[in-house]
Amino acid sequence: MSVESAQTSAGSGTAALPPEVRDGYEVHAAALRRGLDVALYPRQVMMAGGGENDEMAFIHGVPESSSLGSVTYAQDKRMRRALLERAELPLPKGATFSVGRGIKDAKNFVERLGYPVVVKPAMGDNAIETFPGIRNEEQLDAAIDYLMTPPTERDTFVRAAYALTELREPGEEDGRVVVPPGYRFLIEEHVHGEYVRLLVVDGLVRSVVHCPGPPSVAAAEHGRDILGEVHPTLQQLAIDAVQAMPGLGVAAVDIVVGDYQRPAAGQGVWIVELSERPGLAVQADVAEELSQFLGDVILTHGAAVGDLSLEEARDDVAVEFHAEAIPDLDGAVAALADAARDFGITGHVGVTDRVEGVADGLLQGSARHIAWLSEMLLDGRLNGHRAMLVEERQVEPGSFDGLSVRPA
């Protein structure tokens, strides 16, 4: 049974894998397939290894080879633009402005630049809350007004476990709670051409996807794998962009270009986004096998940096399952068992400690399905049940007749 079929099966209580969970999920599944023990914490903080002193860490699929400083540079778009400009890399014309008095300056800038433009938050996860193709002042006002809402109250806002934190108190305008004074947004020229997403891992381009538009905006439309078609100079441009952001082990680079099969020189080409996250939801929309492969590429990179050895990949695994701090133990165990059965997972699970909210068991089956169950439980998406810690320890496979729930 595929992940998709189990996600949509009637009565399973499961939901489609959210795009923001995809990166951590793919690296998590790769770790299980490679014989590693895994410990998961909220917001996709993952420790994987073969022993206490033999571990590597990932956050949302971002390896520890990406330093905190580097992801900060990537999330601060003003800093990112400065670094890319210093490296003499092509960017759309753009500038950042603050809310309040800065809005008048922003509109004057747009008048000089000309429509259409793109509006983005100046800080935060990249390719999120992007407003492309703004063609008049009314649309510009609407985009800025949306960004005036405090980030945590926006429908499309997501936050990384390592994200830059806004420490200032929200402001107030005409009785409405708004972002703090000085909150900044970015306005860029809306450039035209073919939109391509390149994934760079350890200085090499490992994936190129032709997208119908910015992935966060065109999420309902599938892209196309063009790794074997894109011109080498565009790949080098993406590599140069990542190298301009010191300390990124993995990055997704979005480029708009007239023709991706021609050399970059002599045609319009712009770097429009650079994210410290892999963004594997884009590849998963092309083919789940592609995102699975890239999850393994990122895991292998992390293992090489940490000098860890990996086993040959295998699809089916057996793990001791341990989850803590579950508020509704009986409900969570029932939901976990139902979803596991839909996936064809065998073994057993049950309540261990009602005081500490602990459930334990043994799960045997597809590494991807077991990873899916744990990710959904950590994210509160398994029929609304949530744990604060999930551990999976590799064991020898056994023989089980289905999946049973142990009596408490």
C-alpha cells in the first residue's frame, strides 16, 4: 500500500503529509531505511545514530552542517540580498521597507520600478507568504495589509525550530493588533521566464525541477524533473549562490530564466529565492521516489560530515517504538494502531505509563510508513493526538499476525 492510499483511506484518521513536514519526514524515513535509531522531538528535531556517542542531528531535514549563522542569513532577505549582490549574482531589483511611514516610500519605489512586483516578508521562511504578480496599488495595499497581521495569526505562516524570533511586542493601529513598529517587507521586480528549483547538497546540484511558478503559490500544480536538461551554467549559478551564503550544507535555489537549456550568459536570469530548507515537497509532487532519493542524499551528506557509517538501505524495518507525554493515551494508541493497520504494519502497541503518558510497542513494516506515523504523532495530526518525544530503535524482525493493542 502506498503512503497516499493510506493517507486517504476511509476511517484511518490520517491526513495528507503537510508540505512543511516533508523535509524532516524524508530524512527520517531514510534514517530508518539505513538502520539508524531515531529520536524525534517537536518541530522535527531529529537525532539519528547507532549509539549514544555516534549521532547526527537534523531540524526540518536541515543537517547540522548548516550553521545557525548561515540559516539566519538565508532567512533575513535583506542580508541575503546583500551577500548575493556582493558575489555579483543576478537578482531582481528590490528593496526593503518598514510598515508605517515606510509604506509611502514603498509605493514611491514601485512607481519608479513599475508594476508588476512581488511582495514578501523581509524575514522568515523563504518562499512562504509570497505575493507575486501584483499589478496595481490596490493589490499592493492588500499584500501589505496581510503582512501587517502578526505572523502567528496568519493562515499561511509556518515557523522553523531554528527560526529568527521576533522579540518585540505587537503594535496597534485603529484598534487592530498589528506587527511591531519597524517590521519590514521586501518589494522586488516581478521577473518573467521559466521558474526552476535547484537543490544543492554539499556543493553539488542534486535535483532540478521546472515549476509552474513559485512553489508556495503554485502548490496545486506539479512540476517536472529536468536535471538532465538544464544548462550547466545555471547549475553553477545555483552553486555560486549557496557558496555566497557561508555555512549552508543544503539549500534550495529558485531561478527565473528565459530558457533553462541555454547558457545563463546572454539572457535574462535572476535568483529569486534561496532557502536553507531542502523544500522536498516540490520533488514529491513530481514523484515520491524522487523526494525519497533526495532524503537519502541529505542523510548521507550528514553522515559523511559526522563520520558515521550507514547500512545498505532496506525498505522494511522493525523498531521498538516509544512515545512520551501523550495527553490522551488510549485515544492515541487506538489511532496509532488503526493507521498502522491501514499501512500493513505488524507488531504491537500499548499503554505503559499513564502518569507520564507513555506508550510503547514494536512496529514492523515499511520504514516510510513507520516514519509517517511518528511524524504525524509529533505534529498532532494523528486524529489530533500528540506526543512530545518519539523514539524508534532498530531490532531484529519477528513474526506477527497483524498489529495488536496490548491491554493496559
